[in-house]
Amino acid sequence: MAIYKYTAKKGPEELFEGRIEAQTEEEVVDKLNQLGYVPVRIKIEEQTSKPHRAAAGKIKGRIRFRQITIFSRELASLLKSGVPILNALGIISEQSGSPRLKSVVDGIYDMVKQGDSFSSALRNYPNIFSSFYTAMVAAGEDSGALPVALLRIADYRVKQEAMLSRLRMALVYPAFMAVVGAGTVVFMLTFVMPRLMQIFLNMGQDLPLPTQILIFLSQWIRKWWIAISLGLIGFIVIIRQQVKTKIGKVTFSLFKLHLPIFGKLILKAELSRFCRTMELLIKNGIPILRAISIAIPVLENEIIKNKLKQSYKDLEQGGSFGRSLKTSKLFPLFMTNLISVGEESGSLDDSLGEVATSYEEDTDEAMRVMSSLLEPLMILIMGLVVGFMVVAMLLPIFEINIITN
């Protein structure tokens, strides 16, 4: 590889100079033409290697999911308007409000300027741009429809973000109620109950069973609260460590799929994500085997991933993707039948899109129902718990009144 110094035209009269990394002068000419420039003079400057590759991708801090979505849409709009990719990256870098994103865009800009393709530059940031993202971009570059590919990526990410947002919103209120309810119970057992306990013991009479249970719980929590806290922390730490292991991932994935009600919701959410990813990849001209290998890492459930990997092997050996999915018994017949029909008719991307749309709608409806049911259910549960405690505290007083009267 060598660095070439060049002079090129941006417009009819505007000249500018720059440097680009390439194997030969012909490659420099090709790269400049791809960027929308007309080369005027090219001269070799020095032989070099690519030391920046070692440092690429080492961006400290986190770039939000939405920032990459906005980056994709803005870049697509600029390219669609006829702006060369280097100019587009420069514009996005200048207007970026995030120092981390600006650093990434500047790194990509430098690599593209030195002659790399846009997709190969993205691959130097694997923690930011997934294999799905880079594959879609590469396919867009090959077909000459990079803006279309970027818009599809942006739309896909918006849908994924919207689904995750709805799931978070469905769980926020029940989680808040659970935390507030648990705090209320602990407060009553550790602060309120000890002050009433002495009064109950001085009554000199047998206490009702609910009151005895409450006193026992209060004494037990006050005595063992350190051990209980350490036990809970230790349990959480162990679970988190086990989930990271291969066996733990499989076990936890199996557990989630067998949860009552939630199991089917998780399965449909994962399958909708897989089918939507596959649809976009195939529409962008990526072969089905390559598309499957890219789409599998998008999923989180290890059981589903393993089943799809087996189907990948069957397809690689000349089998049918739809029939292979059907034999696993995990995937719904609706999905496997549509995929089989799509394979036979040559419209697999349309079939995958139908499956994804259907399961996305089912998931949204299930989340709405779940949210509607969880809120009153949590209120009912907390009301019963707090009501039991209040009744247990008041029962001895009621009994004294009855005896007195």
C-alpha cells in the first residue's frame, strides 16, 4: 500500500488537494470517481501501512442506540440529495452534539478518505455497528443503492426501539408499585410494628394469629436483616454470573420460553425480530445462508438461536429452510408454512415480512393487555398485603373493646 497525493475537481472550476491510500494509481482514480471527484493530478508520496486499524473501535463511553439511528437517516438523506459520502460524513461530524459519535464519524471519514469503502470502515467499530448493519451497507454499496439501504436500516432500528420502549413502559408502573409496596411492608415491619409490640405484650392476653405472624416476621427481619441483605445480593450476583456462562444462557433461555403467558410473548418477539432482519437482508440482495448467519446473533434466546443454527446446517446441505424449521417443533406452523411457501414461490422476503408484521402486532397487543392487567393486579396484591398488616395490628384492639363491653 502507498499514500498518493492528488489534485481533483469538485465542480467545474473548484480544485482541491488530498491524500489517499491505495495499491496503484488506477485504484486512486477509481476511488476518486466513486466519491464524485474528477482527478487532475496523482503522485505517489510514501509507502505505508494502516496503523490506525489497531486503535480503531476503541471509543471510550457509550453511544446511544438512537444516535446511530439518526446518523443513518441523516447520512441517507445527504447521499440521496447527491452529496458525496466524504462531504456527508464531514457535515454530520460538524453538527454532531455527541463527542463520542463525532470521534467515530471522524474515524470513518479518515478511513474512507484513505480509500477504504464505507462498509469496511464501519467494521472497525464492531461494538457500534453490528454485522447486520455492515452487511446491509456493503450490499447497498455493491448495488449502488446505499441511501436506500441506510433508510431501511434506520426504519428497522426505529421499529426495534419503539418495541423496546413499549415493553419498558408496560413494566415501569408494575415495577414501581412492587418497589413502593415492598418498601411500605419493610417500613411497617421494622419501624411501626416494634412500637406496637410492647403494647400488645402488656395486654396480658392471647394475641390473634395474624398479629402473632406479624410479630414473628418483624422480629425475624430485625434480627436477620444483615444476613437477608447479603443473601439477596449474593443470589443476584450468582445469577448474573451464571447467566453469562454457556449452560446458564441455555437454562435461562429455556426457562423464559416455558413461562406461563410470557413464554409465547417472548417467542413471538424473538421470531418477529429474526424475520424482519432476514427480510431486510434478502431484499438487499444478500444470499439466504449469509442472511441467516447475520440474523442469528440479533436474537437473545439461546434455544431459538441453536434451532436456527441447525436449520442453517440443513439448508447448507441442500435442504429446505421451511421444512427444517418445521421439524424442530419450536416454531409455530404459521411461520414455517409461510416460509415454505415463500421458498417455493421465490418470494421469501415477502413471506418473512408477513410473519414479522403479524408477530409484531401480536406482541404489541399482548403488551397492551399485559400492561392493562398488571397495573390493577399489582394494586390488588399490595392492597391485600397492606390490608392484612393493618387488620393484624388492629385485631388486638378490637378484642379489648369486645371484652370491655
